[in-house]
Amino acid sequence: TLFRSQLDHAQPLADMMQHVSEGLFNATAPEVFATFFFGVLDLNTQTFTYVNAAHPFPVLARESGETIELKGAGIPAGLDPIMAIEPYAEHSITLTNGDVLVIYSDGVSEAGARTGDMFDEPRIHELTKAHRESGANAVQNAICTAVETFMNGQAMDDDLTLVALSVK
């Protein structure tokens, strides 16, 4: 709701994140916080501009086969603003045809943490790279299937949220 309320205001993405974070801080108990990632894709320039509040770094599999993380993270949303060493920052990257971008929650990378063995980011990178040529749906299915196999019937400790997009 806090995020949606910011969509009506023409403002830089970093300012949106700051308003969401302050709103969460003011409306919840001090121990409540959330990681948060959002971005805007300009379809004309294929530029993806984003802000990250301590969320796992999304992975971008380039058409060339290279995988990179979309770095740049501020403090979690909802923490006392006095704890912010630096303000939230916008980052941009140009996407090219054949790229696949995967944005996921820590429930994906930390699957299995209760048993001491996590699914972890390297597996996400490998699967994204291995299935990139087949598109976003194939990448998403491969990662979700691999997490399910990895968990071997155990209940998930957290949500499993994953968004993948292909550039065509």
C-alpha cells in the first residue's frame, strides 16, 4: 500500500523508496522491516532503472552468456532512518535482446536454511545461464523445479517469489 501510494507522484525512484521506508517505519513496530526491490523498464530505450533496499541482488543473464548481479543496496525498508548511512540510490542498466533478468526473494536463495544447506545464489546464476536461451518461462520453471527438488518434500521456511523477464 505504501508503495502504491507513491506511484501517483512523479519523483525519482530513490525518493519513492525513502518514502516507503519512512512510512513503514512510522506505521509499524521498530523490529518490523522488509527487503524491497523495484524498477521501471523503459521499453523505448530498454533501460531498467531500479532501487534496492537490502533485497537479494537480481541476476541478469546476458545474451553473451555472462551473468551479472544488479548491485546496489540500501538498508531494509522500515528501519529507523537514522541508521541509513547513505540514501537509497537509483541504478540503471541497459538490457539487450536475448537477456533474461531474474528477480527473486530470499525465500528462493535461502531455501533449506533450516537444515543448514541453502539453495543459494550460485545455483540461481547457473540455472539462469543454462536456460536463458529458452526464455524467461523456462528459467523460472527451471529454478522453481530445482528448489522443489532441493527441498525434497520439506516445507519451505519462507515465500518463493521469482519474476523473470526476457528481452526480445
